[in-house]
Amino acid sequence: MDLAYAPLARVQTLLRRRELSAVELTQAVLDRILALDNEIKAYLTVAPEWALEQAEEADRRRASGNDSSPLLGIPLAIKDLICVEGVPNTCGSRMLENYIPPFSATVIEKLRAAGAVILGKTNTDEFAMGSSTENSAFFATRNPWDLNRVPGGSSGGSAAAVAAGMAFGALGSDTGGSVRQPAAMCGVVGVKPSYGRVSRWGLVAFASSLDQIGPLARTVTDAAILLGVIAGHDPRDSTSVDTPVPDYPSFLTGEVRGLRVGVPQEYFGEGIQPEVEAAVREAIGTLAGLGAEIVEVSLPHTDAALPVYYLIAPSEASANLARYEGLRYGLSLEGPDLWQTYRRTRGQGFGAEVKRRIMLGTYALSAGYYDAYYLKAGKVRTLIRRDFDQALARCDVLVAPTTPTTAFRLGEKVDDPLQMYLADLFTLALSLAGLCGVSVPCGFDQNGLPIGLQIMGRAFDEATVLRMAHAYEQATEWHLQHPPLRANG
Ligand code: GLN
């Protein structure tokens, strides 16, 4: 199917001219999943019959003349942390292996109202804790660019599905980098919206002061379309903010002359793969060539982001995951008494990384340590936010690498949690600050693995971040390259 990598606008044109039906399109993507996903393993669940029903519905809607939605008939993939009514939602965990949600997340309701076709649920690190998708209780997903490497994580299944043409876009969730980081490693676009931009109702909670749902797509325009559909206030999520949602695609003018681009010096130093630094520096040159003004800035508390994140996120996770006790839903391994039921259920239901986080978080929140760890981390978090506010008072956006390295080998970091945590070194601070960012492809290393450019912006200023990313994308050809898969021919 030469359509596999087509941008949404082109697919919509074909659908509108009746040169293609949503059913044909959906069937073609399902065939491609059948041909490729045995190896890539991006999906945990594919729902072919339901997908075709949704496609038929989209075709009927188009026939009735109600066809203005840019997502009408477009097949999408959803991270298995976002509830879709009637479809298993495992969160990559044995704990929820048999959980079928009786409701859909707000973002899913919005996608369905826009006429999108939901193909299935994608693999994730267990409860989104990880950077490689290897912490999934079921299997690891492989990077379409090199099947011996990880796709990044935790939204690795969504990133791999989009990169391999097994979906026209996807949703992931980003707590400390889980949309941007896999997007960078799979050579696609990933958007982390500002905290409060997108409703999390129906997203299984990991760390509630950080979690955001964000789109993954093959072009900035496609990502902007998806964001426009899922964004907005939701009375069911009190952290979602009641502020207007701009028409994102209309900001993608290609014009960035006079915009100020800050380059935070702390993001270029030790631990960064030289090819990643070179590609990002070249991208900054490209932005300068487009007329953007480049300025050096400093985010002095950058070093604190990793320790602060690994206190706050596990603390919140330890509270959020207390609900999996074997009584209400999910796995239940009953013991002779309540205590034994808890022990068995949680002992067998959670994997090693989730247990590690629960222990770290419980410790950081316990009496006598709360002030020294959790409270202090919160204070340093304010300093991190202040760094960004100061830099973004002088600049329209900041640019940096999305990840310190390109995709690493499967198994390379599984036994070394600290090494795994370092994969998010460049994405954590922005999440702690609650601001928005995007990763856009900006080159390849010598092994042909994608490199991501991270563009970060002010709270609720996704429009400027997307505008910059789009101008860069249009000035380069990275987004036109696709992984060497046998079904490409
Ligand atoms: N890799 C980070 C973690 O393990 C971020 C995960 C995420 O954003 N969900 O916590």
C-alpha cells in the first residue's frame, strides 16, 4: 500500500473524492499490521471487526454529506493506558490483563466524534514506567528502523506503529518524556501538551501532577490536527484548563522570521552522543537560516530534574497504584486473609520496575522523610519552572536534543535502572515545569537510527512550538524517510 505513509491531508482528499473508502483504507492498514506486527509487536490488541464497523460508519457519515472532520475515516492507534470501552486496557501489566473498561476516555470520545477509526491498543512499559517498552509484562516492542533495538518508551508501541505505517497517527502519554522520547527514537513527531491542555479522564494515572496525553504522527501538520481534536477543557478532569484551543494547523505558516530561539547550554554536554549533538546543532543552523534569532540561554537547575522527577513521580505512583489491591478490579489472588490477598495480588500482579517505584515513593512519603525528600523535591521543582519562565520570557521557544542517544539495543539497559532513567534526561525538566514540547525528526546517526529535535515552549503555547517544528520540517527531508521494512515495496 503506497498510502501507508501518506499525510492525513492526502488521505482525506482521496476519501473525499471517493477514490478510496474508509473501509478500504482500514482494511489496508489491518493487512499491513498482519504483515508486519509479528516482528515489530507494536500492538497489544487489534480490534479488526470493530475497526471495520467504525470505518463503515465513517463512510456512511461521508455519504450523508457530514464530512468536514479532518479525522473522518482515519485509522489510529491508542496507547494501552487510555481506556476504550469494551477493549482490554492492560497498561502493560498482569494486574490489568483481563480488565475491560466500561467507558471510554474523553480523548477517545472526541476522536470517535470526529469520525476516527480506532484500530487497537499499543504496547507500553508497565503503567508507563520505563523508557524502552521492555517493562511491558507481555513482550518488548521493536524499533522499526532496527528490529534489534528498542522503540523508546513508554509509548513505544504507538511510536513504532506510526513509524511503520501501521496507523496514521496515535495517542501516547507523557509523564517525563514518554511521547517525545519514543517519537525521537522512531523518527516520528510527538507532542507533549502543556499540563492541563488535554483531559486525562480515562487515562490510567501514573503521576498525576505530570501525566499528559499527546499525539504521535508522521508530520507536524498531522500532529497539529490530532492535538486540535483531543485538546480542551473537560468538566470530568478538574486539572484540565478552560482556555480556548487555537486552530493549530492555521499556525503552520512556514514563517518563523524574527522568532527567538533559545539554546540552553546545559543540554549540550557530557553523556550526549556526538552525532545527536551535531544533528541538533545543524538543525539550529537551519532555523537561523529561516530567519529565527538564536540566543544562548541557561537553565541552571537542569541537573536537578532527574532526582526531582524520581522522587515526585514514584511518590505519586505509590499513591495512585494503591488502588490495585485485588478487591475492586483487575487481578485478584485471594489469600486466607485480607493482608495475604494484598500480598499475593500485588506481589504477582506488578513487575519489578513498578515495585521499585512503589517502594521509592512510599519511602519518600513516609513520616520523617517526607520533608527531606518529597517536600524538598517540590521546592526544587519550582526552581526548575522558574528557569524555564525566565528563559521563555526572552525567547519564543527553546531547542535541545530530545534524547541523549539514539535507540539502544534490546536488553542493553534492562538491568541498570539508572542508565534507563538517563534516557529521559532531556525531557524530564519540561514535564516538571508543566510546559509544552514537541520532538521532530532532525537526522540519522551512522547506523541509520533517527535523531529528534526537541522544541519547548510556554504553557499553552503549543501553537508556536508547532509552528517552529513545522517550519523546520518543511525545510528538511527527514520526515520523508521511512524504515526499511519488507512490506514497503
Ligand atoms: N521514562 C520515564 C519513567 O520511566 C518517563 C515515563 C513517562 O513519561 N511515562 O518514568
